[in-house]
Amino acid sequence: MSLHALNTIAIRTRRLAKKTLLLSLIAGLSMPAFAQTVSEEGAPPPEAQLDVPEGLTMFGKQDPNVRRATAIVNSEIITGTDIDQRVALILAANDAPVSDEERERLRLQVLRNLIDETLQIQEAAANDIKVDEGQVERTYAQVAAQNFGRDTSALDKYLESIGSSSRSLKRQIRGELAWQRLLGRNVTPFINVSEEEVKEVIERLQAAKGTEEFRIGEIYLSANSQNRAEVAQNAQRIVEQLQQGGSFVAYARQFSEASTAAVGGDLGWLQLAQLPPALGVVARDMQVGQLAGPIEIPGGFSLIYLIDKRQILTANPRDALLGLKQLSIAFPAGTTEADATRRASEFASATRAIKGCGSADEIAARLGATVTNNDQVAVRDLPAPLQDTLIALSIGEATQPFGSVKDGVRVLVLCGRDDPQAAGGPSAEQLMANMEEEKVSRRAQIYLRDLRRDAVIEYN
């Protein structure tokens, strides 16, 4: 099963978290993740109203970096078990080992998430909004169907085996369903997008046709002059975990302080001018699938991941479907690096003689290579390094050999390409729906901020 899919299932139940790529074509529609403070239009952020002396003295011995493991939120207890079971879900989504220090930071972030979740459930209840057990069970069954072939008992056992529980996952589902319904009553009905706003967006979209835009994931960590060094070290540790195979989406959900943490740090489609200059300079030269950072920006540090890039209202070559012929050779057990390199060199020399897919089978037979054919391969489904290579190939050309001693060496021969149709852009109705969703998302952040401000929270 996909562990990452399990860790992110709750997002599927929240309409606010859905990102339709077609609808996010327009520059400026997505709320930038680096806009950390959500406030009403024209109102100064709360931090600007504080009067904090520069030469301050801390009284007492409390260490602000030490937080207790449990809390009481408006008289509702969050236990250590609640935290442990939610942490277990996150760790299961990451193959890389996690240090004790990293685990403690993760526990603190999970505690913050559970506090928000508790506040959302409490606010829904205060507004007489109830999520019946049947709907929670149906959503839980959908998760089981996606990962265990509709076997909820198998999902129960899996959760128990990783140190979590069905109760923890069902509470997360309940919280997000409750918050969705609450926003549907108290926020969504009061959001309006005018036809003039939509018309302006369409005009900007047409004017930007052909210009390049980027779909970027971001993990944002705030910092100030006092904790800058510590935050930079934390950001570097996250980079190391991601480079070892950690899930960017999972880490963004748990560590990012941006509003887009709920959608795994996905900023949507952006033009570089919409990013802080420091991020734009780095993103311009990145390849799809590349991670960069930590990058210092005003207010903190960012890690960015290039999910995809394209040209506005122009056919995306990564949407092309390819007909490919793969030639591969395996190395016997015990093959040394030197022997593998020699054999790979011979393989490379032979495959350079391929003149179209018609000659590939003959060369494969001569080399003792295995041949595999596939006529419906989407470019974007291939590893990032291969995507740019195949986009640049002409019909009948072969890639350079790639592989390893363990997996063997292979080449891909391009036999055909079905190019995508040029994108016509979203309709006015689609744009309006997307703009309404963005406005709801902003108001939801304000709503949650106010709930935190009014809450009575005791740390145990």
C-alpha cells in the first residue's frame, strides 16, 4: 500500500485542500505560502501592534524551547497516546529513520495540530454541527478501499502494527469533516466573486500566454534575530531527511508554518515574480523534482521543491503520451563495479547504433537484452531526469544508458509521441469557483486564528 496515501487521506475530505491544476493557471490566484500573517484587507498584522523593547531581559528560568507533551484545550484533554498515535502515522509515511531530536520536534508539531483539530471540532459543536458516526465510517472505509481492497479489518491491523489506531485516524476524519461543514455554514455563503473580477483574471491570463510558470512546494520556517541560527539548523535537518527519502508532503504538513501546510506545501502554479526574490532566483534554474534550500527570506527560511513547470495556455510537453521500447540487461550476482562499468560501456556503444524502433529488437537479441514495449507512457509519470531527456528526443532516438549494478542497465527508444492539445484555459465558471475557494481559504485561516486566540489551553 502507499504509506504516503494513508498519511494524507484526511485531506481528501476537505474541499479547501483540493487543488485543481487547470483552475490555478492564472498568476495571482493562489495565496502565497510566504504570506504568513492572515489579516483582513488593509488591517495591519497583530505583530505590528506589539511594543517590544530591544534591550529586553527575560525574568525567570522558563525555557521557551521546552514544551510539555499533553494539553487541555477548553477542558478537553489531548493525551500522550493521542500524540504518539498521530506521530506513528507520519513516521509510517517516511522511509528514512528519524532521530530522537527530530521525533521530539515532530511531537510538538503534532500537538499543535491536535490543538487546532480540537478547536475546530469544538467550534462545530458550538454551532450545532454534528458529524454522524456513519459518515466517519464511510470515509474510513474509502481509505481502506484505496489501500486494502475494501478490507477495513486489514487497515485496523496495519494501524495497530505501526503504533497508531483506527480511533486516531477516525478522529482526524471527524475533525476535517466538522471543519468543512462549519465553513460551509459560517464562511462560504458570505463569499462573493464578481464578474468583473473574473473578467480581469481572464484578461491577465491571455496577456500572460506563453510565459513560464512553476508549480512549487514550500516548507516555511519562521525565524527572528534571536533564533535564526537554530531555525537554520532545523531547516537543514529537514533537508537531510528529505534527501534520504522523506515525504515532502508529509514534512510540509507537519513542519511548515505557511497556510499551505494543509495541502502539503503546494503553492499551486506561480510565476517567478510572485515569489520572494530569493526564491525566484533559485526556482528559475531548478529542474522538475529538485529540492533546494534552506533559503533565507524575510521572516525566516524556505525549502522549495519544483513539482512541475509549464507555459501558460500552452500545451505542456509533460502531458504527452509516449510509445517506448526498453532494452535492459541484468548483471549476475557478485558482479563487481568494474565489470558492471565495462559491460555498461559495451551496451552503450551497441545501443548508439539503434536507428529507430525497427532495429531495436535485432540489437537487443545480439546483446542478450530483454525488450519491453509500452505505448501509453505519460512523460510526467517518469523519473524527473528522464522527462527532459525524452521531451528532447526525436522519434527513433534512444536515451543514454541508465541504471545500477543492482538493477542492471537499460535504454529507452522513443517509438511514438502523442502530443497534448494546447490548453484553452479555464472557463469563467471554473475561475469563479477557484477564486471563491481561495477566498474561503483565507477566511478559514482567520477563523482558526481567532479560535486559537480565544482558547484556554493548559499544558500538562
